[in-house]
Amino acid sequence: MFDALVQYGDLLQKAIWETLLMVGITMGVAIIVGGPLGLVLYLTGRGGLMERRWFNEVLGYAVNALRSFPFIILLVILIPVTRFLVGTSIGPRAAAVGLSVAAIPFFARLVEQSLRDVPRGVVDAAISAGASYAQIVRLVLLPEAMPALVSSLTITAISFIAYSAVAGAIGAGGIGDLAIRYGYYRFETEVMIWCVIVMFVLVQLTQWLGSWAARAVDKR
Amino acid sequence: MTARANAAPAIDMRNVSKRFQTEAGPVDALRPTDLTIAPGEIVGLLGFSGAGKSTLLRLMNMLETPTTGVVQVAGADLTSLGEAPLRRQRRKIGMIFQLFNLLSHETALGNVAFALRVAGVGRRERRERAREALKVVGLEDKVDAYPAQLSGGQRQRVAIARALVNEPDVLLCDEATSALDPHTSLSILRFLKRLNAERGTTIVIVTHDIKVADYVCQRCAIMQDGAIREWIDMSDPRPASPLGQFFLETAKGWTDETVLPDGSA
Ligand SMILES: Nc1ncnc2c1ncn2[C@@H]1O[C@H](COP(=O)(O)OP(=O)(O)OP(=O)(O)O)[C@@H](O)[C@H]1O
Ligand SMILES: [Mg+2]
């Protein structure tokens, strides 16, 4: 068991970094693009501060369409886009493109739901105090939803740690890739087991960090 | 009083109505209504659930936009104001709610300071003024407490401080004491009365509790089905409608002889 660790330690270490890189980029894009998208879905939705029925419907369909692609098929479809953006269709940076595209609608819907859970009365109170929409978003909605937003981030991170391993099937690099190339194709069962252990630890750490952060921002 | 009687009304609504479009069709929450409230008055909006009390109240600071009509409050026509002037005008109209609606991530001080922050008041000044407002409602020792650490009555006091910190001309109260025990309710109502006497703040109180109206209000609108059925002068209540009579009976206490507003025994 530990012989394998000595023999493949370098590979495993490299794989861990590649996975962290993929998930890191994915989370960055999810926050930067998916976050505002979720906010827009919320604001323009039914009973929202800037209700725009048609716009919201169209946006909602687009988000759902993206979400309904099986992940592996999304990766394949995106290969031309990936080639254009990264110059190659293999490796962690390339996989991050597909992962990011999948993470945007995923996180956006979670953000939308988190904002919906802020009691409407709190927003009413802010409006009657004379707050502008921008102030309501910045001083009321985002901070009041923060515990839920942190949980959403945790769920997204854990989901995409798993997805990043799936991306290994098309040569993404990272732990999933290592597990497939060595553990599966070369019957190195011990490498496979180590890969699973590392994934488990990554997920646990993420969950632990996420729960801790959610508690830290929760004043309820 | 004479000076007040000549002054412009604190609230003046002309032909104001509100229709909600719902999946089940349109709902007339408020039928075309005229209403005038003088500065310094304490007025009650009384009625059963669904009568349109909250809708009428929420039209007074444009939390709801009217379907028809003109809403003038604290010297400005809210219906013709642009976004920014409307926001400024809202600082002259405080509002408190049944469930307090405080920010859970802010302390008592932060919640009160919020109303100043959105008005662009600097950090130091708003902390000072928020502290002062909390003192007025008797919460000087709870400045740094989060809402979760406060009782219902204390939370409502924070909400009142938030509503008053901009020194509004008008205070709107939507079932402000409905979630509180009688003792806490009375002390809060007493505070509102004092506020009215000392600062001349015009107060509109939505309630389905005649005791509240009886104790605080000078006159009351009896509402039903999105309309004001009648006005009752609380210093000499002589209700004409069965509904008004029922509410008054209720204030005295129910008996086996109490007639329900629909005429049934
Ligand atoms: N946002 C809304 N969308 C659709 N219908 C609404 C909305 N707000 C209120 N209504 C409807 O308008 C009518 C009046 O509601 P309102 O909240 O003004 O009543 P209320 O007198 O305050 O009742 P309660 O004592 O239960 O608070 C009700 O039939 C209600 O269902
Ligand atoms: Mg109501």
C-alpha cells in the first residue's frame, strides 16, 4: 500500500495540484459569473425588485438548458471552444473551461435560491427606510443571505471536485485522470485506492471549511 | 390645534386603488378610496384579515404602487416623484412591522444606523445618532446585541428606533404589536402615544385589535373588502355599520348576546 505511495507519490502530488487548479478556476468563474447571474435571476424573477417576466423566463430557460447537458457531453461539445480559449483540449486548464461552464448555472441557481430565502419583510423595511436597489443588494440581500451563499459555495466546490474527476476521462489531468490511467487501465489498484482517499480528504476538508465559514457569518 | 387644522394634511389620498394581478385573476385589494389625515393625528385602520388594511398602509410610502389615484404624504405627491426623490421622501415616513424585519447580521446599533447609512450620513454621526435613538426607546444597554439575542419587544423597539432615527413626520405601523404579549404591547403603544404628543408625529396604525385602536387612536377607519366602510371617532364612538358595532362590542368584551357582523348570533 505505502510502496505505491512512494512509487507514485510525485504523480499523486502533481494530480492533487491539477485538481486544485481545475476546481480553483471553476470556483472563481462560478463566483464571478454565476453569482451575478443568480442575482439577476432573483431580481428579475416573480415578485423581485426589478421584475422582468420575459427576460427572466428566457434567462431561466438558458440556465436550465445548460444544466440539463450530461457533464461529459458538455465537455465534448465544448472542445472547439476550449481549443480556442486555451489552445489545447487536454490538461487541467482545458478541463476548467468545461467545468466552469457547468458551474455557472449550477451556482447561479443556488445563489438565486439563497436570495429568495431572505424574508421579503426585511427588504420592505429597507425600501421604507429609503434604500436604493444597489444599497438593498449590498447592505441587505447579500449579507443576509451570506450563510446560505457560503453553503452554496461549499456544495458547488464539492460537486465540482467530483466533476473534475469525471473530466479525467477526457484527459483533464488531476486525480480522476490518474485514477483512470493507472488505477483502471494499468490495474494499479493501490493507485486507485490512494486516489479515492485523496478525493475523500479533499471533500471532507472543503465541507469542514465551508461549515465553519457558514457558522462564522451566521448571526441568526 | 387650529394651526394644525390649517396646515397641509400629513396624508392625502385621492381616488387611490390597488388591484393585484394574480394567477387566479385580478384581486381588488383596495377599491377607489379618499382619505385625509391631519398632521399630529393618530389614526387606526381596523378590519378583519384580507380587508385591505396593509395594502392601504403600504400605499402610504409606495411599498405598493397604486393602480389609480394620487398619494400625498408629508408634503409631496409620491406618485409623481422619481426614484431618488421618492427615496428621500421615504425618510420622512417611518414604518414598523408585525415581525420587526430587522437585519439579522447587524447589531441593534447597526440596524438603526442602516436608516442613516442609506441616507448618506457618515459613520461617526450615524453611530452617535443611532445610539441616541436606541436610548429613546430604552435600549441603551442592548446596542451591541444581535436581533437573535433580543426579545420580541426589544426587537420591535429596535425597529421603532430605526423608523424614528430620521425624525419622520409620519409613522406607519402594520400590526406592530400583534406578535407581542399584552404587557409589551401596552408599553410600546404608550411609547407611540408619547411620541405623538411630544413630537407631533402623525401615526397610522393597522390592527385587527380594537383594544389597540381604542387606546391609541383618535379616529378609526373600519375596513372591509378593500373599502373603508365608515370612520369612527374614538372619543365618542357611535358606529353605524354592523362591523363597526361588532368591533366596539369586542372592546367591551364578548357576551352571549354579542351580534356577529354578518348578523348571525
Ligand atoms: N402582493 C399581493 N399579491 C396578490 N394579492 C395580494 C397581495 N397583497 C395583498 N393581496 C390581497 O389583497 C387583499 C388585501 O390584503 P391585505 O394584506 O391588505 O389585507 P389585511 O387587511 O392587511 O389583512 P391581514 O389582517 O391578514 O394582514 C387580500 O385578499 C390579499 O390576498
Ligand atoms: Mg395586513
